[in-house]
Amino acid sequence: MPTVCLLVSDRIDPPYAYEELVTDLVSVGCSFFMTWGATASKFEDVLDETIVMLSIERDDGTFAVTTAHQDESTEDVAFFMLHTAIPDERRIRCCVGVADNVASVSMEDLRNEIQKIAGN
């Protein structure tokens, strides 16, 4: 099933070791990574680099799209995840990963927006 992964973090520090995370998420079908939080743009850059390096190392065509949603509202992030990330799919799976350091976004608000938009 097409999968969108929303990764939420307010801080990202070197060393950037996301190979295992990206590998695990791609193996379950994630083809679209969204980042959200205070460091979303930097996190997106690191994910892009990780995906490119994995593709080169494995020579398997590993591919995923990434987007950053640093200053966007909870409503906009939820809508993008459910309707825009993979627009031609009627059913998608959404995974949300939240770092321990997140204070800039409310996960409860995100849950509520997802339920409101999804209609359940």
C-alpha cells in the first residue's frame, strides 16, 4: 500500500545516521517522506542525502520524495499528508514518527486534524 511517512523533530544534530530508519520505512512501502517541526528543512536535506546514498550504495533504484513543512499549520500538514502527497491513490497508509524533543507542534492537534479530514 502506498505509504506517507511524517517525521516530526525540533532538533537534528550530527552525526546524521538515518540509513536504518530510511531503509526500514522504504521496506514497508514508504515512498513519500514529510518532515515537520522546527528543523524540518534541515531534516529534509538529510533525508534526501540518505536516500541518494542508499540508492548509490545498493544500486537498486531506491527512490522517495521528500517535503519539508517547517512553518505550516497542523491542518495544512494533515491535509497534505492525506490528500496531496500521493494524489492519485484512494487509500494510503500514513506513518507518523515523533522525536523526543518536539515542543513546536501538538501531536494531539495532528490526530484531531487527521480524523477530521479522513472523516473518522
